[in-house]
Amino acid sequence: MPTFDFLPLLWWGLPLVAAPVVIHLINLLRHRKVPWAAMEFLLASQRKYRTRVLLKQLLLLLLRVAAILGIVLALAQPRWKTALGRMLGGARTAHVVLFDDSYSMGDLSADGRIGDTSCFDRGRLVVERICAELAAAPGQQELAIGRFSAFERTPQKQPISNPPAGEQRTENRIPEAQDAFDFRLQAVTPRLVQEVRDELGGWTASAMAAGPRAAVAAAAGVTGGGSGFMGGGSGAANVIWLVSDFRAKDWKADDETVALLRQLSDAGCELRLVDCGTEAGDGRQPGNLTVERLEMAGGVPATGVLVPLEVAIRNNSDRPVRDVAVELREDALGRPGVRIAEIPAGGVGTQRFDTRFTQSGAHLIEARIATDAVAADNARAMAIDVVDRVDVLLIDGDPTGGARAGDAFYVATALAPGAGAPTGLRPRIEPPRSLATLDLTSFACIWLLDVERLDTPEVAALEAFAKAGGGVVFFTGPRTKAEIVNQSLHRGGEGLFPVPLAGPIDLLPNAAAGAAAAPDVVVEEHPVVAVLSGQRNPLLDAVRIERSMAVERGFEPAAASGLRRLLSLRTGGPLVVERPYGEGMVVAVLSTAAPTWNNWARGNPSWVVVMLELESHLARSRRRAESLEVGDPITVRLEAAVDEIEVDVAVPPDGTLVHQTAVASPTGVLEATLPATSAAGGYTARWRRLDGTERERIFAVNVAANEGQLERIGRERLDRTLAGVAFKYDRAESLQPDTTTQAGVPLAKPLLHLLAAVLIIEQLMAFSASYHATFRGRSPA
Amino acid sequence: MTPGSRRYLHPEAIARIARLELRARAVVEGVLAGLHRSPYKGQSVEFLQHREYVRGDDLRRVDWKVWGRQDRLYVKEFEEETNLRVTLLVDGSASMNYGSGPLGKYEYAATLAASLAWLALSHGDAVGCCQFDDKVRASVPPRTKRSHLASVVEVLETPRNARPTSFLPALRSLAETLPRRGLVMVISDLLGDRDGVFQGMQLLRKRGHDLVLLHVMDDDELDFPFEGPTRFEGLELPDSIACNPRSLRAGYLAAVEEFLVDVRTRAAAARCDYSLIRTGEPVDAALVKFLSRRASMAV
């Protein structure tokens, strides 16, 4: 049975259907009377054409009745329930309310200032109104309510399209989609309305950046294809309410969300889009600052050393902001904050600060800015595992091992100069064969110092280490054999070594003398040597390179190889190059570490600076804190036979303890997993070891920074983005729930086509029945 | 000219006809001489001149008085004239009431009749007139006096009773009352008793009358240009039809065409001079056309 969006129009319009008949009857009364002499001819004609004329007139009358009926029906916006089962199912309507609870819904901005009512509050009122209207609506109304964040967390991935013929949708997926709903589909009763009202009162905007895709996909999964819990001959018409703030970032024309909505629309679902967003009174975007990044900016996370940190604030507005104060906390204790002088409109302002940890273990750094329109993105946390000393593996190619004048000595001295200048690093010098025996994962960086040869297992272990994110540094020297390096380590670009070697060459002495002499080393643009770049550096000018390893003539790195120079020779040849390898980074220094082929390490402070920067640069990937967003699971990996399997997780903001028991993962690793995080902040996992000692690890979980972009799509762009999708758009304030509307295939358009056809036929018929005036004709007075 | 005659005698029409008559006289010595085939010869004579007798001249035309005075034989020559008796029969039935233009069918027919009467009287012909419907309603016998036109107009202005047409009684009555043969001109729309028309015509024809049938029809009756819902109510028939006229137009025109063909055929069979005249046509133009055609027939 068809349903009508504007049923009252139908009731008001239906009497108009009788208009042609009434007009016909009136015309009978209004016939112009003509006294006529030649009646015999008229009677003869009437006798001849009576039947034909009557039929034409009747048909014309019917066409006119049909035309008016068509207009009335089109205005009433009819919909046809798609399935036969729905025809038999009666007037049952299933309403699915998808409620955006992403943190941008917490936007309090109103007319360029911070107000009292958030988008979320308006959304709650909308849901309440929908429920109340449904309770009072005729027919059987069913309701399901779900929040974006729940769908985002739900692992279900419903297929967009119907499954291929013969393939049944698995039974266990549908419950997942249903479970994501706060209220599963059920008949609307006063009790349910009260329950929803009570529940809504406790809801707040989540800390997630959930977009509409997952929610719409869940709705498509349960409504599309007729096999979901709402469809499939249940007799229900589907109405999907999307209550959201409609941020521009969530709506792209070629997005999957749009495809899903189109599919729903085509399947006969009625789409109601309710906009709870704030319209900027002055036409400007609402201002919002987001703490976008908080991370280590190099350094070594060890006790007693300065650890450089960097905080970045994004200005999500169309005007610059000045003097942004960033409040900092370290392990829940306040510490001096920083200020960012100016952040341009739409840009990012960064500020570095240092900290020094006195105790090893897990530490939590937090940055917070002043309250603005959206509170959720005003803070960011970062977890750092601080150790007493960070081991650095030095593979010494000198068979005598650790000679005072050897390469390892100079590198180790640079990395750990002594107690007066703590770096947090602890060099460990080992022979090449230890590569195959040591657990390399405990190192962030491995230095290979003029190693003559590496066996295959050692090369494999080293490559696996680099691929997993480790940093590797090669120093060449007298023992380095170019052909061996090329064969075992470079391997035509497949191996670790960044460049193929040709052999050692001498750098001819500089012809010029004194200040006019060009330095042997040229600084390239790279963060490791950034401290030496710019004006000529007297420390670097003092470096003399006598010999280096030449790169094969004609070597041209592949464009995508990422090969990059750090330092070059004055002759133009490379001295230090790097290339990414897997997740890690490999650096090749084409000279010696010890003052054998150069004098750099001999009393030149720049040597120490560059080596420490190099270590920090290569270890950055390993030391980068695990980036978790709200909604991600937290996984604590335990050591079997070392750790107990019970883990307590203190959940922010109030430190509620959640108990988890570790289980073996498919890969055999013992893991305790908190399935989904719901709040931003530091999650502290604590467990015991079998020896009774207590372990602790902190996970920093943050909101997704891009949700702080409050730019709204607006009605016009939404219309363009959803071109071809039938939907109704309402502002939350002006929403008329109109719950009597039942979804179905919209018939207005085909009806209009039919109407046009009827009108054309009517005109042709009227012409045929001689009802059109002619220029020579005489109309009744 | 009486007020009544002014009503039916349009000065312009008379002027044009008069000019035509002058032109026609040059050829056939009088329009009406070409208008009919007069059954009388030499009844009306007017002295023209004398000429000397030649062998073969009718001795009855010898002027014996001149012979007595001059002893020479002269014969008298006279201007020969026909002495025509024209009887105008004008249909005054209800169907003649219809009219879409300034003149209804009856007014048109009466104007036509009055014009012809004036024309005939102006040439010394005798003109009689008869208005009839289902019987003769008014009539006046043929007279030649110019003042007789008033009597003719009086007959034409006789109030009519919206009666149906019945030609036969009127024509039969006329055939019986007309003492001498003459020209009988019937002016009618021929709606109604069509058989009666031609039966009456046959009667007149048998008595030696020359017959002219002027068929007057309104433009609407011939073209049927009506549009929009219309109720046609019969002027003579009791029927009425409510219809969309355009839907019946084709059938109507076909029936009219059939009617006209039938009338022409039967008029030809009765040796009746038939002319169809549309009321949309000016009276003078219609008369000129009719008289021209008659003149060409006479030549």
C-alpha cells in the first residue's frame, strides 16, 4: 500500500477530483442556447456520431479526473513499500535513529561565542521529540536508536551491496549490528519512550571522531537487501533519522557514506537528516583550538637526561589566535607551561620544551589549553617509558675488539662521553657474530663499524631489525671490501646498504690555503646536521677527509628509494647518506669513525653532536610512543612464564579499574586487551610478575585531532554532495518529526511523468473531441 | 417611399441594380426582358415612328389615316414591351427567423423581394407578393402601378406567427389564384417541407409559370462555426441538442451538402432557376449576381 508524506493534502485534495465532473455538469447548465433552424442536419449528425462523441467525452472526463488525481497524489508525496511482504504487513514503520555523538557535537559555540547549549544537547532534544511523536503516531511504530561511536567501535563490516546469489549473510553478523544499537528495534510504547528519555539524560558526547559511515553502514546492513532485522518481509517501512552536526570533513561526494545513503534511498528508505550544528552568526567558522600533537622531539628517554618534547596546536578557525597558553602536567603534577605567540588561521603553532625524568618507568605528559567551543580536543597525553640507560649496540669490525684508537672507541665515547655529560645511552660493543645471537629488539640502534664481512644469518637478523623500525649505521674503513658490501649488503638496492661502493679513494689536498680553502665537508639539508648548516662552521671547517669510500660510478638511485645525503665531500661525492629500509632507517658513513681516513673524531665537538643527533634520529621510530585514539583497543603484551595473566587497567578520567585476563593470541603472544577505549587520557595497566614484582605501563589515548575541524557542510553543499539521494533536511530547531510519514519507494517522480503523459493525452483527446478553440470558431457568449 | 419600403429597400442596392438594369437594357431591352420568357406578345404598344410600307408588312399596321391624307402607304411602328406578371413568394415560417448577421433570413428575403418588386415596377411590370408559412398569411395581386410597392412591402411586413413551413398549400393556392401565366419567384430557406416545395413547383410549372427559386441560407447554417457547449433549440422542430458543436460539425456539413445537392437536383428536374444566396453576402451583390446570371442565360 502506498503511504503519503503529506496525507492531509490528500484528504483536502481528493474532493478536487470531482471538479471535472462538476464543471461538466455546470457546463451542461451553462450551455449557450441557440435557436436553430437547420435542426434536421444537426440531428442527422448526432445520430451518426452519438456513440463516438459520448465515448470521447467520457474518456476525456476520465483523463481530466485522472490528471487532477495525479496532481493531488503527487503533492501528497506517495511512497510505495517495496516488497510484497510489506504490502501484507500493514502500516508498520520502523524508525532507525542514528545519533552523532562524536566529540564535535560538544560544540558550544553560538553566534561567535561560547553558549550553554551544545549540538549534542540539541540532538538529544530531537531524539526525544521523535520518540514522543512516534508514541502518538497512528499505526505500529518501531524504533531503534544507536550512536555513531558505538557503530564505530563495533567490528562489524556489513557489506554495502547485497551478497551474491547463493551466498547467505552470516547469522553472527546481524547480532553485531543490533548490539551496536542502544535500543534495538522494538515497538514504541510509553514505557520505551520513558526509558529512552531516562537514558538520553545520561548521554554525553563521546571522545570519538566517529563519522556517519559506520552508522549508515550498520543501518544499510540491517535495512538493505531485505534480510536485515528491519527488512525481509517484516512489513515495515524504514525511516532513517540522521541526527548530526554535519561537519564538512565527514561528507564527500565520492565517499562511501554517500553511496550507502544512495543505496538506502533507492531501497525505499526515507532519509531524514536533522542538523544540530551551530550556524555562525557572522558567517565565520566557529573558532576552535586543537592540541594536535605532543611527542618527543629527539633525545633519549632515559633518567637524568634532558628529553626534548614538542607540542603542536592547530587553529581550526578562519582568524589567527595569539598568545596561546599551554598548560603542562607531568605524571598528574603541574609543571611550567609554555606559550605560543601566534597561530595563523587554519595553521599549526608548535612549541618545544624539555623535561628531565628522575625515575625510570612509565611517565605521562599532558598538555592542555584553555576551554573553547569544543572541550574534548583541548588536551593531549603522551606516555613515555623511561629507562635508566638505553643500550646501543656497536658492532666493531676490529678483530682485536675495542682498541682505544679503534672506531668503536670513538663512537662509544661520542654516545656516552661520561658522567659529566649524561646522554642516557649505554654503548655495548660486540663482534659481528653477535648479530645472530643477541636479541636485537632490545636496541633502538645498531652501529656497524668497518665490518669486513657479515654472514648470511647476521645480514638477515640485521635486515629484520631494520625492517621492524630499527636504525642501522654503517661506517666504512680499511677493512670494508666494496665487492663484499655490494654483494651481501647492497644487493642491487635490495639490501641494507644504501649505495653500491666502488672502493676507497683519496681526497686530494685542497689547492687553496687558509680561509679561502673550501672545507672538505659540505653540510646538506637534513635534521641530523641542521645544527651545522647555515654559515660556515669553524668546527666543521676543521674536519679533514683524506680518504673515503667512493660510490660506484654511474649509480643513480631509484626515485622512490628515499636516498638522501647528510654530508658531502667538497668534490661533490657523498660522505654520509641515508635510506629508509622497511620501517627503519639505514645510514652509511663512507669514511672511518676513528681518525684513520679523517680527523673528525679527534677533538672536534661537532663529532659528538652529530653522532648523538644521528642516534636520536635513527631511534626515533622505535621511541615513538604508540599512538592510540579513543575507540582503539589497548593491548598489554605479557611474557609467558614471567608475568601473571591478570591485568588491571585504570581507566580515565576517574581511574576506574577494569580487570582483564590475558589470553594467548593466534600468534602465540600472551595479550590482555581492553576492547575499546571510550575516554581520552592515560590508561595505566598494572600486573604482577611471577616473582612478585609489580609492572606498570601507561597508554596515552587521545581524541582524533581532525574532529576538531568544525567547518560545516551547509545545506547547499549537502544538496550537491547528496545529489541523487532523496532525503529531507531539517534544522533541529525547526524539525517537524512528521512521524506519520512512512518510507517506501517515492512515487512522486514517476507520478509526475505519468501526469505529464495523461495531460498530453488529454490535450490530444480534447483536440480530437473538438474542445480546442480555433481561430475561425465562435465561442459561446 | 414608405417607412416600410425604406426598411427593405437599401438605396445602395437599388442604385447598383438600376445601373445594372441600364446596362442590361442596352442588350435585352430591359432587365426583366432577360429575366423571363414572356408568354405574351404585343399587348403593350407605344408608337415609335412611321415608315413606308414594304411588301410583306402586316396590313393591320397600315396607317389608313395617312393613306387618306397623303395617298401613300405607311405603316406604324411601335416599341415592343413585355408585360410581365411577377409574383414573389416569401417564406415567413419560423425557420426564417434565424440570423447571425445584421439581417436575419427573413429580413434578407424580404429585402430581396422588395428590391425585385421595385425593379419590376420601375419597368412597368406587374408585381404581386405573398407571404406564407403553412398557409398564405398575406398576399397582394400583381399590379403595375409604382405605388403598388407599398402594398408589397405591407405584405412583407405582415406579422408572422412562427409557424412551420408547409409549401404545398401555399403554392397550390397560388397556382389556383394566378389567372395568367407569369414569373413566380420563391424566396425560402427550404427547411421543413422539402417535398411540398417541389410538388407545388410542379403545379405552377404545369400552369405555365416561369419559376425562380432563391434559396436563402444563413452563413452559420452553411459553415456551422460554433464552439463551446451549446444547446441548439429547433425553431420549427421541437427537438433540442446540447452538444459540443465541433464534434458534430463534420456530420452536420455532410448533411447540409447532401441537402443542397438534393435541392439542386430537384430544382433542375422541375426546370426551376435555382440560386443559393448566403445572408452574409450583401443583398445588392446577391441581386447583381443573380441578375447577371439571368442576363447571361437570356443571351
